[in-house]
Amino acid sequence: MWGSIISEWLSLIFRWLHVVAAIAWIGSSFYFIHLDLSLKPRQGLPDGVLGEAWQVHGGGFYHMVKYLIAPAQMPSELTWFKWEAYTTWLSGFALMIVVYYLNADLFLIDKSILDLTPLQAGLFSFGSLALAWLLYEAACRSGLARHELPFAIGGYIFLVALTYAFTHVLSGRGAFNQIGAIIGTIMVANVFALIIPNQKKIVAALLAGEAPDPKLGKAGKERSVHNNYLTLPVVVLMISNHYPLLFATRYNWVIVAIVLALGPVIRHFFNERHKGRPSPWWVWGIAAAGMIAIALLSAAGPRDAKGEAKSASAPDTPTFAQVEEIVLSRCSMCHAAEPVWDGIITAPKAVLLDSSEHIQRNARLIARNAAWSSAMPPGNITEITPEERAVLAAWASNQD
């Protein structure tokens, strides 16, 4: 009992910290991207200044200038923006341990996809996290990143391929979290391994009375641009665990592929506006088409026990007795006033499915999580069959 309570509280604490830190990091990132793109060169600016911007906020006026490399003399005080990024990753990884690694049977593994042990799933998750970052870092340091469009296309194909692989090894929820964690790791590592070290080298050169190497700032800017275009997809992936029709349906990897494409497209719209250029309104047409495609794909239903297209059929009008038997045998051990599943002391999300009345009341939730998707039972821990999901789907369709 106490282990479950402690785990729940740790999940809450780390999730709260993760969200707060992420808001601070993404907020400062969005602000500086806007500031950087809105700078205007003007007459009379100090030597080495790229441009300036006047801003108003909270009743005050701000005059912002950016040096192309660095000022001729170090200021007495300098604000560093790094702990937001570090805290976001550290709290996120702690949350990953508490939710996914310590509860791998429920959230990381789906034995109908691949029969892994919790240790195997955890090692696969951590190993792929490290390997994906190392491959990205090697590609950047090799000079490939200087070819922006080919690098972007190659990076997109790389992430989609990883997603496809993850959805055939881990649970749908685990796969979405894994690709989101990889993108987040890449972004934070950009700050930790290159942006901040390069800035420290520039500061050290100034303190030594030397001219900083302009390549340092250019390399940092390159990684900052990568982070700019990765931000929106990673936010969607991190909140996707609340939407079973995204992560637990037949074409979940295609949905991620669309999200990975839409995020940079939408960022392009705002980047162009920040630059003062004509707004590319066509972006919203593409975004709308992408969201419609995701909606259609999410309606394709779950995969069967072998991970392929669902082919099971059910009677047009299943009896409620059939439905009740399925729910009581596959769901009620957790969704009950007194759960009997080890480690669960209260019904998840306070959803009770231990009586006819409760089953009828939660028909939509049952359909969304166990019929139209395979989100429940988590990891198919109770081994619900495709035929049983088909019965639930047919029953739910008749409830409208």
C-alpha cells in the first residue's frame, strides 16, 4: 500500500516540477526566438551590434540590442538561461522512471506487441534514448547540419523510422513517450553540450582580452534553430498519453509522422511574422488538413493481438450480458471500489466498472479506451482479445 502511495506522490511532484520547468524553458525559448527574428539594424548602433528592438510590457519600455558575437567588454552581470532546460529534462527523466520504468508492465510493455520483461523494456528505452542522441550529435558535428534542408528531411525520416520501430516493440503509450523523450533529450543536450559551453568560451575569451571565435556563436545558433522547430511536436507527444485515440490505434506511428511535420510548419508561420515578413497563411490550411488526417486515422481502431490490422468482427447487436462479462473479467479488477490488482489501491481516475450501472454510465470511456483503441487494459495485462474489443465497439456504437 505505502509503495503505491509513495509512487503516486512522486509522480505528482515530478510532473508538477516538469510542467513548471518546461513552461519556463519553452517560454524563454519562444521569447528569444521572437526577439532574435524581430531585431532591426539602425543607424547609430554600437560597433558589433546586429540590431535592436523596442518592446513594451507591464507598463514599461525595454530597449533590446544583440551583438553579432559579443560586446567589446564583459558586463558586470550576465543572466544565463540554462537551468530551465536542465530542470525540465531531469524532472522528466525522474518521471519516466516512476511512471514507465517502475510500472513497465502497465505502461511500457504490451505483451500483444512484444513479450518483454520490465528489465528488457527499461534497457531498450534507455539504450535507444542514448543511441538516438549520439547519432544526432555525430551528424551535427560531422557538418551535415550545415545543409539545412537535407538535414531536416533526414532528421524527419530518422524520427519517423524510430517511431515505427517503437510502436512494434513497446506499448503505444510507451512508444509515444519514448519518441518524445528522445526529442526532449536532443533539445536539452543541445543546450548542455554545445550552446552553454560555447557561450562560456566566448565569455572566457572576452575576460582574457581576446576576440571570441564567431564560429562558436554560429554553432550555438544552429542548435537553437533545431530546438525551435522541435518544440511543438515534443509538447504534443508529452501530453499524448491522455488521448488513447492517438497512441493506441492502428496507425499511431503515422499520427506521430504527421505531428512531426505539422510542428515545424506551424513554427514557420510565427517565425515569418517575427521577421516582419508577410504571414504565410497557407500554413493553417496544411495544419487543418493534418488534423483532419489525424482524426481519420484515430478512428481506424486498435491493432489485433499480433499488432496487425484488426480483423475481428462482432454481432451487430451484442447483448449487454456479453458486454458485462467482458468488462467484469477484463477491467473490474482495477476499476472497482476495492481493486484486487496488486499495487492499485483506488480505481484509476475514479472510474468504476464493477456493476451494470457503472458499465452503462461509462460506455463512452469504455469504447474510447478498450474498443476504438487498445489503451485499456494497459499493456493488455488482462489479455483482452480482438473479438472482445469488437463486441465492445459494436455495443458502444448502439449507445449513441
